[in-house]
Amino acid sequence: MHLFTKSLFIITLIFLFTSCTNEKIELKKSSYDIKQCNKKTYTNKDLENYKQLIKDNDIQGYNCVGLYYMRDKDYKKAEKYFNQGKEKGNIESYTQLGSLYSNFLNKKDKAIEYYTIAANNGEVKAAHNLGVIYDKKAQYKEALKWYEESFNSGDTYSLLAIGHIYRKQKNYEKAIETFKEATKLGDARGYFNLGIFYDKEKDFIDKKKAYNYFLKCYEMGLGKCAGAIGQGYEENSKDYEKAIEWYKKGFELKSEESVNRLGFIYWEVLKDYEKAIYWFNKGYEDLNCISCLASVGNIYAVSLKDYDSAIKWYKKASNLGYVSSTYNIGYTYDKDLNDKENAIKWYKKAAKMGHENAKYHLKKLGVTYEQ
């Protein structure tokens, strides 16, 4: 059976009373996993498939289309589709609206409203995200409440967040205990956080302990732990050969952090631009690391002064929605090639994507930008 031609979904009935009207709302949850349509990059075919979900009466289609437009920075269309999902009773649409308002439209009160509805009706991600909002506000009591609700529903990532709150409160013993609890649940990130704790926390620095914890989480298959070991060799002992060895181990475990550090050690430390370009390109080809494309552009622009090649690589990243590269195309035309016409064209594109420096440079070029 073709995935997008016929879609069955399980309906979970949850009753919710709105604060204004006491109207009873029937909430539903689709069996189509939203992770399938939460991507870094999309194609027009993806959009067609998601709209087909809607035609097939799968309510998750509204969220998938909304995510497509949210990634495309068309927030009005994203909001429209999430609201349509909400009107159909899709509980996950409340979570997506919360994300839109919190992360992109800076409407924290509305985000809290929608996250709370979703969290009170079993959406674990919404409970965690409420914890994040209150955590950033330093309202730790409320943050802990929501992180604990999320953790009690099976999200060990929220347990790690609880550990970080204890750390910020300088309740270090409780932080250590919480990170260790995560390791007992089989979460390698608990070891990673213990490694960071003993590597960075001033009164507890113990490089040997940090290394051992990083090694444990690497052995559990967490690539960024190999990167952390490599970073130790690079920054503490200047053993670049060992650092490279560990960054490569991290890359093999699909760690973007590791391949980025591998590219940068060749670029900034060893000045081996050919190898730097090779590894950044590998990061994109194998791990879909969009920032790696931008880094290749930076090497050509900053170190090699090959501006045509820089623009070529910046455009690859820009076409995938990487706003810094869109801005850098304008900057290269402006400052390096003295091509004001193309500079204005690309600054406008970056400004439309929300890049503040692009608006500043447009003003310097005598252009009034209005979105």
C-alpha cells in the first residue's frame, strides 16, 4: 500500500475545556509519525506528499505542510496549516503552534498557552518545551515541574535538563547524581554531561575523569563524545594527530560536531586548505551538514581569495536555507568584488530571511529595505 495514497490513523479521544467557552473539544492523534516529515531540507515532492496526506484525511498532513513552510521561513503559511490541524482536533498541532510562537515569532505567552494544552493532554515534547521556556526565564521551580512531567513520560532528555538546572543552582552533588541516573537508564548523554562537568566546572575540574566519561559514551556509540576527546587533545595538549584521530572516530559515528572540528583543525590550525575542504564537503555529503558548505565558502573567500568559488559554495548553502551564506554572498559582492547591484540583490534576500546585518549593509548602500 502506497504511503500517501491511503492513510489510516488511530483516533485518541481526549476532552478539553477551553478557558473562554468551556466548549468540549475532541482531540486526536495520528499514527503517522511526525518525525517522518521533520527534515533539515525539503523538496517540492515532499510538499506534494504532505498535501496528499491531507487529501487522504490524515490530520498529520497539516503539521507536515506546516513544518515545510516553517523551514521555508513562511511563518504565515505555517501558522495557517498548524491552525487547520488544531481545528481538526490534532493534539500535535498545539505543540507545533507552541514551537512556532516560541522559536520564530517570539510570542512566548502564546507558546506557553498552546504547549500547556498539549502537555496536559499527553504531549511529552510540549511538556519538555515548557520546561525550556521557564528554564530560560530562570523560573526553575516551574521548569522542574514540566521537565519532571516529561521525564515521567519516558523522556530521559528532560532528566538531563533537570541535571543542568541543579548545576545552574550550584547544587553540584544533585547535578552529578541526576546525570548518573541517566546513565543507569542507558542514556549515553548522561556520560557526556558528566564529562563536560568534570572538564569545565571550575571547582570540579578533573581531566582524567572527564576523559573516562567521554570514552564511556563513545563506546556506547555517541559520536560527539569522540569529538570531545579530540577537542581535549587539540586544546589541552596540542596533540593534533590524536585530535584528528578522534574527530575521525566521531565522524564515523555521524557526529556533525566532529566533522566540523576536523575541518577547522585543518583550516585554521594546520593551514591545509585542501584537506579542510575535503572534510567539510564530506560532512555535507555524508551527514547533510549545511554549515559545512558555508565553511568551504569561507575558506575560499577568507583564505584563498577565490571569490567566484566562494560564491559557488555559499549558493549551495543558501539554496538549502542557510541564511549566513545568503548574507555572505552579498558581502562578497559588496566588499570583495565591488559589485553593488548583486550585493543589494543578495542582501535583500538575506534581509527577507531575517539577517539583521544584511539590513544594516543595505542602509549603508542607500537602500531602504521593507519586507
